[in-house]
Amino acid sequence: MEHPSEFSALSKRASVWFQSLQNEICNALEEADGLAKFKEDKWVRAEGGGGKTRVIQNGNVIEKGGVNFSAVWGKLPAFMAAKGDTVSEKELFFASGISIVIHPKSPMVPIIHMNTRYFETTSGKHWFGGGIDLTPHYVVEEDAKFFHNQLKKVCDLFSPDYYPDFKKWADDYFYIPHRDETRGIGGIFFDNLSEIPEFTKENRFDFVRALGSCFAPTYVNLIHKNKNLPFSEKESQWQKIRRGRYVEFNLVYDRGTKFGLETNGRTESILMSLPPQAEWHYAFEPEAGSAEAKTLDFLKKGINWVGRV
């Protein structure tokens, strides 16, 4: 699709890079899975833009996953304006990004999510946003420390404040209030990344690119470490219960889901993040002292994963 001329050169560069990242991650995940291949579905948004939805299913490692690219534009809806701002009839928006959710077959391999995006309006507002978080069905402290250290290394290349600030933001964002638990072990989350004066547009774009590039090697490491671990029907049932929590967060609280639906995005692509199977057991309580109970004990805000183990 042709890039709209109303928007900046950076918007085009970001969109092109998100597409290259989609290719890079899909190739890495196919190699790690060893069986399944991504199928691409191109779509067009009537109001402007479109995207490429890529879904992988029924692999050796991945039961269902998606790596989606989109670049959409059009009239700026009132709900997307800053609080207190009025929206001109002529104001347009451009949004591009990549969104990833991987649901593995094995309950010993964690669910992972990443989203990175660029947003711009014709009135001159622009920012980057995104996040990456890990949702283990069973929390393994060694894996949690590895994951958070990978993110901290990326953040520290740009600012010593990024990791602690964005980690806290993730703890607060990836939280299920009605369960009083975090979705998983968190990660980092940031939005409106335009308000730090000492960082230029290029610095922020460099940070987003560095974060995107760390996704594949980090997750592939966790796949290879855990994919052959044994499990029973008990662990599979717990996996479905934890997937149920994932569904609750995505349908009730996730901003990306709401943004996509409220801007007339493609429903199949938006709901790609949901697992193929999930379960809800009435008043389920894990056995005291069990691995399941230990995992629930870790689903709290503020844990210093970098300093553990």
C-alpha cells in the first residue's frame, strides 16, 4: 500500500522497519518450531491503510501464535485525542506497529507478547509506544531473571531510568484487578514516548528497534530450554486455566484490543491474541505448597527479578 503523503518521513521509516521486524521474527520462530509455517493474510481498512496478519498453528512447539503488522490512517477519532483537546474535522492520524502473541503447546514454555508502535497526527503530535511481557504457566525464577535482564540490557543502552520506570509501568499495566494478580512476570511497557526532552525522535526510534530486535533471541532461548520438559494432564489443565486469565486481561483491559475494535480494525487480527483453548473452573484453588500455588505467589507487582536467584 502506498504511504500517505500527509505524514512525516519518520512515519514511513517506522512502518518499513516494522515490516522487516515481522519478517525477522517469523523466520526465527519457524526455525525454532521446526514444523509449522506462518500463513499470511493481507487486509485493507476501508478508512485507510491495512496490514499483514501472519498466524502459525499446530507446530512442534507453538500451538497458536501471530505476528501482525499494520499501518492505518484516517480521520482522528475524538477518543484518541489528548484529554481536554478538541479534534478538528481535518485532523488525521497515522498508526503503525507490530503485535505478537505466542501460545505454546507445552505448559512448560511461557506465553510471550510484544507490541511496538508509532503514532502521529497531522497537528504535529507523535510518539512511540509498546511493551513486552512474559506469562509463564509455571514461574521459573531462573527464566524470569534471564528475561528481565535481557530487557534491562536494552533499556540501559539508552537511559538508566528506562528499565525501572518501564518495569513498574508494566507491573501496573499487565495487572488483572478483579483477580488481584499480574498477568505474568511482567516485562516493560511504555507509551507516549515523546516527553523526555533530552531524547530525540531518532533516540526513541533506536530504542524501539533495539527492543524489537531482542525479541526473537530472547524467546527462542526460552523455547529451547523448556520445550522438552515432561508434563502431565495436571499441568495441561493448569495451562488452560492460566490461558483463561490471559483472555480476561485481553478482553477487559488491553488497550490494543480496544484501539483496534474502536478504530474499525480487522476483528480476526485483533482477536488473534486469544489462545485456541482456555478453561474457567469455578472457585479453583491450587493445592497448598504445589507448583501451581507457588506460581500464584509470584503474580505480584514489584518483584525484583533482576536481583533474584
